[in-house]
Amino acid sequence: MTVSDADREICAAAWTGPGHEPGAIAPPVFQTSLFAKDSFAELARQQAAEHENFVYSRGTNPTVAFLERQLALLERGEAAKCFGSGMGAIGAVFGALLRSGDHVLFVNNVYGPTLELARHLERFGVEHTVVTDPGADVASHLRENTALVYVESPGTMLMRLVDLRALTAAARRRGVLTAIDNTWATPLFQKPLELGVDLVVHSLTKYVGGHSDVVGGAVVGSAGLVREVFYRGHQLFGAVMSAMEASLVLRGLRTLPVRMEQHQENALRVVDHLQAHAAIAAVHHPYAAPGPDDDLVRSQLTGFSGLLSLELRDGSFEAVSRFVDALRVFRIGVSWGGYESLVSSPVRADNADRLAADGLPPGLVRLSVGLEGSRVQLADLDRALAAV
């Protein structure tokens, strides 16, 4: 599985805006808070459509706008809006589209802070339901007041797939909007808008940025929905992406195709190796299950990222700690999707019941397979598994 030529061209596109005349390849960083106009009438005209005019960098900025254009092209969307973080993007979607009395249906294992935000919104009269079974009948869980179906596919921690065509069809029949966190697959390996999803959310901190030195988020979709998110979610909540952050994400975007292909190559070798190891009970990754030849995998994914999880046969907190602490190439830390390999785990000394309630098995460890090379990574994993 590989990256399309069209997406390679989008990622490598040169800057053509102001300042390109000397032949500048990288976009300028428009480090300015505002944009002066030639007349008051011009200011008034542009303020009336601030989503498409440069007035104040809390709203739009040329460097950020170039990144937004490229992300919209990659996702095959009409428009995109960038944010200061992935949670800023998710919060803007909820803030723009939901009101008191609405219900949100979450499908699959979903990023923890997203669900924390949903619980916080209960204070404002927004209800929610979580269905962790990726194969659940979505229509049976919709309510009269369901306003949004929010899904991750592949899902957090267990990387299971949801049939996005079936999910969006069920929601559309009831007039319900759909949104997906597409960070795992990136725009290169999954195009949710083409599968019927209304809005795509990304944490640009992960693979798109790719260097663990910038935090950002994005929302992509139709021009109308993104405009609504801009005015009611971005402008009012203020999770602004700066021009400097946008330039760092654009730098990452230029190498995204080659990096994702290398993440994929390394990860698939890690998956194959771990599946054959006696200390491992299961490996969770779409390549491992349901497998690369599965119809759903082939119809939704055009490639595999480097985020996976494993289950140790000894699922105790002590065994997980020994394994994690013995790793050297895989550094212990949160987040994922950077050049470096990382390891983390939801297992704690006293949370077995909480894991079971969330549908997560004991002994679960998450690996973000970086770019060091599979030989180095496999040697590190074998050394750590010997310590369990």
C-alpha cells in the first residue's frame, strides 16, 4: 500500500502567495497580528467575510491559510480550518454544532480527552452515549435528539475499524451529522469525506507535523460546515494556530509521504515479529486484524500508520512496568506520530476495573513505531520482552 501521486504533489506544492517572486520555496511566516487596509470601506467589507480575508490573525493568516488549503486538498474537502491543538479543533466542532438538549453518539474507542470534554458538556445540557463495539448497529443507538455521530477509525488503543459507509448512511437517513478523528491514518491513507463523513478532525501534532516540535489541529469538510466552525467555534473559543506553528506543520507536510511509507514499513515488520513472540497474547493493528486482505481494510485504508498496541500474556502492572522500563529506543512518553519511537500504557496498579469498563484488555501497551529502522526497533523490543 502506498501514497498516491496526486497526494505527493499536494504535499510538495510550492508557495505561490505574496513573496514568492524571488523564488521562495518555503512559505513566508507572516508574523503579524493584523493587516492594515487602504480604506475604511475596505476594512468593513473584509470584516463582513473574515473567514476568507486577512484582517486579524486570530481569524485568518496567509501562512495558516496555505496550510489549510493543502489539508483541504489532501482530504478532498472544500475547506479546512486550523487550530492551536487537536483538542481545540474538536472543541470547536462541538461548540459550533451542538446546543443544549442535543445528543452525541461516540462510536469505537475514542481518545480519552474527547470523552472528558463530552462529560463536561453535560453541564450545559448536551448528552452523549459511547458505543465501543466498532461493529454496532449505529441506527439502533440514534435518538430523536442525536445531532452528531463522532467516530474514530482506526480507534484509540485497539485500532479497530468501523464501516464508515454504513455508519454515515445510517446517520444521513436520520439527518445526523458525522465527524471522524482521522489522525491515525492521516489524509494519505484514509479519505473519510469520500466515504460519506461530514467533518474530518486531525491532531496535526502527530504524523502531519511529524517532528514532535509543534502542537496543532484541523477540521476539514464542506465550505458551509467549516465556515460555521470558523465563526462559532474558532473565533469564539480562540484556539488559534500561529503563523510559526503553521510553518512547522507545512515543513512536516512536505515529507509526509516518505515518512508515512517508512513508518508503515517499520510497523509491519514489528507487527509480524510481535505476533510470533511467546510473551505476546495479541497485537492490535489493522494489518494484524482483520488483516491487509480484509474487505473493509482494503475499501477504507490505502496504507498503515505506525501506531499499534500489544497485550502481554502477563497483564500485571509489574510486568508492564518491567517491559516499558527495559526499552531504550522506544522512549516513554505521551503522544505519537513523530520521528521517534514511543511507548505508553493505560495500565495502572489499581485500574483493572476501569480498563474492563472501557473494553480494554489487561497488559495493554501502545507503541508508536518511529523512523529509527526496524532492526534497531526489533532488537529493543526483544530485549524488553526478555525482562518480562
